[in-house]
Amino acid sequence: MGTLWFAIVAFMLTMYVILDGFDLGAGILHLIIARSRGERALLVSTIAHVWDGNEVWLLAAGGTLYFAFPMLYASAFSGFYLPLMIVLWLLMLRAAGIELRHYVHHPLWLAFWDAAFCIASALLAVFFGAALGNVVRGVPLNTEGYFFEPLWTTFTVVPDAGILDWFTTLMGLVALATLTLHGANYVAMKTTGALQSRARRAASLLLWPVILTSIAAFVAVWSFDVRLWDNYSVAPWGFVFPAAGAAGLVLVAVGLRKERDGLAFTGSSLFIGGMLCATAFSLYPVLLPSSTDPSRAITVGNALAAEYGLSIGLRWWTLGILLVGSYFVIAYRTFRGKVTGADPHSSY
């Protein structure tokens, strides 16, 4: 039962990153590839009907985490209180940047929300990457399973490191490059003309930073914690996940070369999914490693809720995921195809 719920949480977080990831990427590119008010309105309209639905996966993953692994939820939300509050404000700023722009018809108002949308999207990508870096590196858990981390200490990977060190910053850069590439592929897939051309050009330029930062992160993980590779020696079938990620990058390259935007977007989705699943596979059964004493780690075994509640919850989760899946199929089929006009809620 614990393994199943571990896989469920990993699946929901992966779906969030893939779906909301292209929203974030589009936001990062908002002031870079869109050169006029009309193009910025067009870019916003590519995500206007789906961005809020995509964020449901984050809320659902948090709820599932609380239900299945309450100890992990309590520990993580107490130890990461400061970055979680920052993420909350960034999520609100990003949403406001999409929804409030049409209330006032003034250039200064529009410029402010354009900047808020772009900057909040970029910082969210960096913070999400740094959060993953903290999970991979480990946190200074005490004997009760709780911890506190300052924003940074010596900026080195040490047992009592802060939230930001060179490794978590590197992971933030990996996330920034990856989600920006993902967003560029999505914008290219949904638009035509000059905006599409610039999105393709941005994706082509971003492919190498994604490859290089990913390789650097791989080498960094290998250098400070070889135990993360133990599961691959025990169960070699797990190599299917990093192989899928590598295949995703190949699809991106082929899609960009042949100007097949759907193929490039599929490739970046596969890369994100493969790399996140590879990370989850390497961590299992650990949910949150301890950087001070490995025996204090929060694992599937010591954080799992009561089995009876989990068995009942699984039935409701199955029903819920079927409803959510149906909603997303309908929503994406309804708004499929190219976007040719500005979002009706936009003031541009």
C-alpha cells in the first residue's frame, strides 16, 4: 500500500510539472518573444483557458500527501515555511498578472502586470527546482522528524546547509531552462506567424542549456551521494525512466529541426516526466532524506497513514482521478488547435 501511494503522489506531482510547466514557461517568455501588446495578449490567450485547471494538480498532490503521508506533510510544511510562503505569493502574483490586466485600460497598469506575470513565472520555476534539489540533497531532520533551514548558510553542500546552496541553485537553473523550453514548445504549437517563429527560435536556443545543466546536475548528484543510484543496481528496469528522459530530448531536437511543434512539445513533456520519475525511483522508499543522520530520514514505512484509511481513500481517489481525467480531456479537446485571437478578457 505504501508503494502504491508513493507512486500516486509522484504521478500527481509529475502531472503538475508537465501541465503547469508550460504555463510557467509561457510566462517566462512573455516579455521576451512577444514584442507588442497584441502578441502579448495572444500569448496569454494560449494558456488562458487551462492554466487554473493545471494548478489543480498541485492542490490535489498536496491533499494526497497530507492524506497518505501526514508526517512528511507536517515536517516539510514546517521546515520549508519561508519558501512555501514565497511560492504562495508568486502563485498569486502570476494569477493576478493573467486575470487583472483587463480591469484598467492604462499602459502603466498593463506594463506592471506583464512584469509580474513574467518575473513570478521565472521565480516559481527556480523555487520549484530548488525544492526538488532540497529533497534530493536532504535536510537536517532532528530526532522528531522536523527541521529548520535558513535561506542560505555557506552556500555549500554541508549537513546543515540552507535552502539555497550551489546544488539547489543548479537544480533551480535546470528547472528554469527546462520549463522555459517546455513553454516555448507549447507557444509554438498554439500560435502562427512571427510569434510562432520566435518561440521556435527560443526553443532551439534553450535546448543546449537544458542538456548542459541536466548533465551538470547528474554529475553533482553522483559526486555527493552515490546511494541515490542503489535502486538502479537492485532493479535495473528503473533505467527506463532516465532513458525516457533522454528520448524526450531527442524528440525535441527532431521536432525543432522539422518544425513539428507537437512532436517537440511531446518530447519536452517526456523529458520532464522521465527525469522526475527517475528521481522518485532513486529516492524510494525515502520521502525526505536526512542530511545529518540517514537513520532519521522520513520514509514510506515511518510516514504512512493507517492502512484502513488508505484503502478507503484509494476508492475515492480512483473516482476523483477519473473525474479529473475526464475534465481535462474535455477541456483540452475544446480548446485544441491554434489560437488566432486575443483572450477576450485581455485589455490589449
